[in-house]
Amino acid sequence: MAEADGFEPHEGLRRVSYRSEVRLRLEDGQLRVELLASAWGRPRRHRRPPAVRLAHGEWLRWQINYRFTGMNGAWLYRLDTLNLAHGAVPAAAFLGEPPRFIDERAHIW
């Protein structure tokens, strides 16, 4: 979902270099979640959290922010928030405090 389209849910696969990507893999009944940071965003993150494993019914929130240089030289800022569950969770779960929170937000000038 994106703010630009009113947070309308959609699914699909797009390859755009400035986007963050998420790798998901099922291992021993747990969901392995790895956020791949955008290669174009600043600041560079040389030390990143490892992949996270979620048991069935667990969910997490992962946040990361960036600064990009636009075509006209202006700076653009972005905050990505990933709310992801393994299996069914209550409909309002993502509105509350996450049981697991990975915070990669950095000070951006």
C-alpha cells in the first residue's frame, strides 16, 4: 500500500531499484523475514538487523527511512513501514503496538 493511492491494498511484483524489498521464506514452520534496504537511499546502512523468524500467529513491524536526491536535486524523504503476520491475526492487530518492532529509522539531515 502507498499513501499516494490512498493506501489501497494491491499485490503484484515490480522491480524498481529505489524500493525496499522483503524476502520471505518458510523454514521449519516459521516465516523468515528479511528486509532488503534500497540501494539508492541514504544514509547507507552498513550494519543491519538479521532476518527475523515469526511463529504462526506472530506479527512484526519493521520501519526504515531514507533520503533520496530527486531529478531536480531536491531531497525526497521516505518512511517504509512493514507490518507482516505469519498466519491469521485479529483484523485490528496492526493498529496496536507490535509484539516485535525493528526500528531502522536513522537521523536524516
